[in-house]
Amino acid sequence: YTSEILFGVAGGICLITIVIAVLIYRNWRYEQELASLLWKLECRDIVLENQCGVPKSVLANGNIAWRSSLFRATSQLSFGSQVEADYRQFFTCVGTLKGTIVAVKMVNKKSVEITRNIQKELKVMRELRHDNLNPFLGACIDSPVIMIVTAYCSKGSLQDVLENDDIQLDSMFIASIVFDIIRGLMFLHNTEIKSHGRLKSSNCLVDSRWVVKISDFGMCEFLNGAIEDLEEYAYCRNLLWCAPELLRMEKRPRCGTLEGDIYSFAIILYEIHGRKGPYGDMDMSPQDIITKVRDNDGDIPFRPRLAELDTAPKFVTEVIKDCWDEVLERRPDLKTVRTRLKSLQKGMKANIFDNMIAIMEKYASNLEVLVDERTDQLIEEKKKTEELLHQMLPKLVAEQLKRGKEVEAESFDSVTIYFSDICGFTALSSESTPFQVVNLLNDLYTLFDSIIESYDVYKVETIGDAYMVVSGLPKRNGINHAGEIASMSLHLLKAIKQSKIRHRPNDVLKLRIGIHSGSCVAGVVGHKMPRYCLFGDTVNTTSRMESTGEPLKIHCSAQCKNHLDELDGYTVEERGLVSMKGKGEVLTYWVTGEDKMCRLNRLSQSEQGQSTESAWHCFSNNSYDCMGDDDPSALSHSSVTISNDLHRHNGIVPSKSRGSSIKQRQTVDHSSPSCAAKRVDFRDKGSGSVDMAIEEDKSYELSPLISPSQKLSPRYEHAPLTLNIVDVL
């Protein structure tokens, strides 16, 4: 094996030699590229289109050429002719390099010492290429003129575009601009440069194809020691995009941090949607704004007002809020930001120019379909507007206002009003911050609003900790209003005992409730922000019932108690005589409980006019919980056996409540579909009941004929379905 060992050793030596040679060659080549200074430009090759801040004494030496004719580089260049552009303000210094228009940035530095770090830095800058990064072309280091040359973008900067009221930006343009910045930053963060450090809207340039390119990044070593000759106002304005943690540093890193770039992106995103500068309409000088952002004296960090972004989607404002968070660790990375903002694109292409071509093709080939889509979107937005309006006003009243009619006040003979407040709310508010109070009330009223949807009631208003609800208007419901308010009050009382205060979890909210029945007048008051208000002695009496009540109890008047007795199913205890302002001694009661089945039966009887659509909803939402199958499709594989004594009587289908048992004289047979003797069809006869023909002591397979997509309003979901037995075969 001697020869094999020798060949193996020789091969290993050859392989190691080759690897070492490759590494040496690559290092030699890298050193050659560094030494070649490919990024270096000669000043005589650059012809400035204006003086660009270069002293006339330097220009007189002939080291650099310039033309006195001003070439304007404005964001309006694509909206007018070149002649028109000649009379507009220019925003950058431009020149010509070998026949190509370039942007020139003068560096206020006496000289540049070419160190190895600077050579590496400029080599990286010259090789860096991305669609959303403005390419670095080179630098001139012929003292005393030191310049940085980059590609020229004819539309100016993003700041110029946003400040130009003649340019209208729709959702497509906004999405394209935002994602261009995100893509450029993501690429930059994955390079040797790591972060931008000076990101702002004036450093986001727009080329002739409306593609945003990020500029003024990197070159930290090259620019080290350069003096920024700016006035105080301009210097502070440039810091409006700077993160607070960087503002607090005595010596800020020129290249910034990743988290600082996320903060700057949030300010730019705010600027894009608001189009009123980085801090909107805030009447403060840049120096005052920088001071408040840096010092952070209040509980909430000082930031631009998100309320000014009234047209921005909610997910955009949430991203902005997270990106400028005071805590660095809570700021999302760019991948997360891109995912959360993906809804802005809505299926659009990455490039805005491609989007425009696609839109033109769509208009040319399928204009009718496009009109239908826009109509559907209009209808959807109209629905949203109507839903918002119906949350503020009753539907009948809102429809009259939409038609321009004057809503006349209407008298209601019998309604029940609910008032409640929180005991000790004033003391609790004094020990809490305003934001904690707002969060407390928002949590509480969100809970209440979700509960009252299951009852036939209308929320009138909330004033501080006071909550006002009425039943029996604008749609009259006989005397059921008393039962609805009483059941709702018991439900709210149960929920408040289980709720927790976010900032004081050990405290328990004590709700004080008062209810009263009587007559009142309802009408719309005002033209701006109109309100549906109630008037009459019933409102005042209900308020007195609430104020004279006790914590965690429902204080009920005699009038309301009489209605509850007539409805049956409610437990009422006499409290005794209570002195009320303007009423004298009044006999009142406590509502302590109810029989829920009585309410279900009452709702069933009052809704005999509902269609079979409601019947299907009861079945499709697992009305037969005793079947033991959560799949609604299992309904067609179950059968019902009805006993002899059910003939020619009304049978009641079990309610939707979990764990409910089959009512008397009705059982469920779990036999297979093959055991069913005959199909039973559910048909709407217009009477509200479901007619069916059965054979004595036989099993039948349920066969609903109603579409599963039909829905039932929330307050009837728990109502049982009455089956009217019309015939016996």
C-alpha cells in the first residue's frame, strides 16, 4: 500500500497548495482593486451646471469647470416642459460627467487622507447596486474641492413630491413609495454598511420612472471630520427624523443604528400619509420638537399626532406607532413591517410603472368589469358608512336623515329606561391617570355593548361612567321592554362582577343600576353630530332610581315591577319606601333573579311571524346539542321520534344552549339514516310555524330545505322553534 499512501499524500499536498494559491490570488486581486482607486474621479471631468457653493477663487484656478446657465432639477420636471422648469427652484447641485447628468454633493472638508478603511468603504459603495438605492458613481478628492458624485433623479426628492400640492398621490403611488423604501432599507441592512443613519424624506429620491431610491448612506469614514455649515433652524429640522435614543447621545454615530432607521421610517410613513411634514400641523419650532422628543418628560413619548392621519388605514397607524416606540426592543424589524403593510399593495406589482401599464391594459380590455368592481367597492364603503351611522342613531331615524327629512319627535306610551354608574368612580379617577381612566371605560363599555346586542334594547348614550339604555323605542314591543331591560341588567351585573381593572386588578367595580317604566318623548337634537335623545319625567325618575340605589343591585320602580309581574319569571324583592327628590316617599323594589326559560318562551311566542330562515339558523347552530356532534352536517343523519301524546300539540325544539335536554314528550333517536322511515320536510307556510306530517311512533330523518348561509339576528339565537303538528298519517 506504499504507492497508494504516497499518491494520497501527494494529492492532499496538491489540494492544499491549490487552496492556498486561490486564497493568495483572491487577496492579491482584492488589494489590486483597492489600490486602483476605481472610485476616484478627476475634477476636470466634471462640469458643474452652477456654482454649487464652490468658492469663486477655486473656480478661477481652472481646476473645475462650471456653466452659469442654471439647470433646474425639480420634482415638477415631468409635469411641464424644460422651458417651464428653467423658472423653478432647483433642489440639488447637478453637473455633467462624460455627457451624463449627475448629482454632486460638496463636502466641507479641507482634505481627505486615503486610508485602508476609506479604500474599503468606497470600494463597497461603488459595488453596491440595488433598484432602490441611488448608485454611488465616485468621489473627487482634489483638495480643496471634495465632491461625492451620485446618479441624478429627475423628480427630485420625496420631500419635494410631498410638498407639491399639484401632485396627487393615490393608494397605488403611496404603496409603491412605501415598499420601495422598505426594499431599499432591507437590502442596505444586509450589507456591510448595516444601517443608514441619516434616513429622511429628502434622502429618498424619485427617478423618472417614479421609483424611490435611497441616497446619502454609508461613507462614514470618508465624511469623518466634515463640517456641516447649517443654520440652527436647518440643523434642527434635519434631526426631526432622528430617533430619541440617538438624540440623547453626545456623539451620535454617523451611520446610525438599525432601530434608529426603523424610527426614521415611521416618521417618513407618517409624512407620506399626512403630507404636512414630519410633525404635521404642530405649531412648534424644530428646536422645541427635538427637545421634547429627546427629554421625554411625560408618561407618553412625544410623537406626531396620529389623529391627523384620518385617511390612513388602521393597520398603517398601528405600524407607525410600533416603529417609533420608545423601547428599542419593541420596534419591529423590516420583514415584520413589510408583512404588516402588505395590505397596501392589494395584489399590485412591485414596480409602479408596471402597475400603470397593467391598469391601462385593464381599462382597455375589461372596462365593464372594472366599473362593476368600483361599484362593488362603493357599495361596500356605503355599507360601512351606514353601519357607522346606525351605531350612532336608530336605523329608522338614520334613514330619514339620509333622505334629508326632518325627524319629528315621537311620543312613546310605555318604555323602560336603564341607568347605571360606577360607585366610587370619582375617587378611582383621582388616583388614576387620564389614559388609565379612558382604558377602563373603554374596556367596560366594550363589554356592555357586546352584552346588550343579545337584547331588544337601544343604547342612548354614555356620559363619563354613566350608561343609559332604553327598550320599547324606536320599535315598540308591548310590555316586553321591562323584561328585556331586567334580563339585560342581570346579565350586566353578572359580567361586572367577573371583570378586572387593568391597572388595579385587585379592585372590583361596583355597578349601581336603576330601571323605571313609563312614557317619554324621543327625538333628534342638533344638526352637527345629531343625537337621539329622550325627554320626560320617566328619564328623571330613572336617574333618581339609579342615584338612590345600592352597589351591585338593580333598583326597580313599582311601574316596572308591575310589568315584570305580568311577564312572569322574575324574582323581585320589596325594598320599602325611599325618599326621592321631587317625588317624596316612593315604594321601590330589588330585581334579584329570573327564570331564563320564561324569557325564551316569551320571545318564541312574540316572534311567530319569523320565517323558516330563522328555523334553519336554530338547527345549523347545533340546536340539538344532545346529538353529540358539533358538525351541522350531522343534522341530516339524525332522526326524531315523537310520541303518541305529542299529536295535535305544539312541540318545542330544544334551544341552542349547551347541555340542554330534550323537552317532555320528545326524544332523539341516534339510529343510522337507514332506520328513518320517511323524510320530513320543513316548509314555510307563511304562518311562522313549521308544518310537518308525522306517523305515530315512527322515526324521521330531518331534511332542512333552507340554505345554511342564512342568518338569524343575535337576540333570537336562543329562542326555541315551535313545530306545529298538522296531520297524522
